[in-house]
Amino acid sequence: MTRWTRLFGWTARQRAQTEQEKTGKIIDNLLDNITPTNREYIDRRLNELKQQRQQIEARIEEFDRISLSQAEIDNIVTDSIQFLSGLEFTLHQGLPQEKLVALRQCVEKIWVNKPAGEIKLAIRLVSAGNLQATQELKISV
């Protein structure tokens, strides 16, 4: 998400929150000015305003979910970049245990078929939360 999109999303959330506050003030004003003659009109208008307020609250919740989702994505991307930037060094210069840890983060599964002289690797391509995309690679030895 670009900086502009974040600002736009935040501005849209602020606008929705302002609209919610304005709706609350209108409701308060209507309740303060209720009389027996305008009771029916005010009841109808209050129902409309309650529906409007529920829609605004749903929009605000959606903006918050989008914001959280973006924060999770940013964390995954940052962690992945940090891991990948140090991978070559770890595999060449790291301790054996560090190399194993790095390989376990890249390789999902290894199948060895000694009689056929084949090794199959399931390699993680993308790590996204609990979703792990893998690709099978067949190498003849």
C-alpha cells in the first residue's frame, strides 16, 4: 500500500468518524426537540439516522480491519526481506545450526528415492501468514 493510499484510507476513516459524530448530534437534537405534534416525524427520522449510524460504524470497522491487514502484510514483507538479505551469508558463513534453521525455512519437505536416484524437494515460494505456497522440484542424481 502506498503512502498516498494510507493517507487516503486514514482520511476516509476520519471523514466517516466525523459523519458519525454529526449523526449523533442530529439524533441528540431531535430528541431534545420532540413534541406530541412532531413525534411521528421524529420517530421516522430517528430510525433513518440509526440505520445511517450503523452503516457508518460498519465502514469504520472495515477501515480498521484494512489497517490491521496492511500492518500484518508490512510485517511479513519486512521479516521476509530481512531473512532473504542474510540468507546467502548464513549459508556460506553461518554455523551448521544456523544453516539448518535457514534451510528449514526454505524447504518444506524432501523425498529421497535412492533406487531411482531421485530427490524431490518441496520449496516454500511465498510465506503469507498460515498459507505456505510450495513448489515441487524433481532432480535426478
